[in-house]
Amino acid sequence: MSAMTKKAKNFKKSKTGLYVSMATTAFGALSVAKQAKLARSDNDTLRLIDAAVSAAAIASGLAILYRELKRLGDDDVLLG
């Protein structure tokens, strides 16, 4: 394993990596909001259900990332 690969794997478990993951996940919420708005205007029930399921996936993904962020904070003495 090269040093660059090892560094990239450790980035995912860092605070910065978690913040980037949270931001990209939250950015996906904009797409879901557009999808829901379009589905409502077209009266497309199936697309609206898809948007609701996608929104639930985004919410649970953000909750998991937040939990991981809290776990990283628990190891830090200064954060309490």
C-alpha cells in the first residue's frame, strides 16, 4: 500500500473527512428537493415516493456521520 493510499484511507476517518462527507450528503438533499417539487407539480406519486425514500436515506446518512463525528470527539480530551 502506497503512502498516498494510506493517507486517503485515513482521511475518511478524520474530522475533515467527516465534514466533507456530511456536506456532500447534505448537497444531495437539494437534488431530492428538486425531485419532490417536480413530482408534486406533475402529480407523479411514484416519483414522490422515490423522493421521500431518498430523503430518508439522506437523513439517516447524516445521522450516522454525526455519530461518527461525536465518536471522534469523545477521544479528544479538550472537546470533553
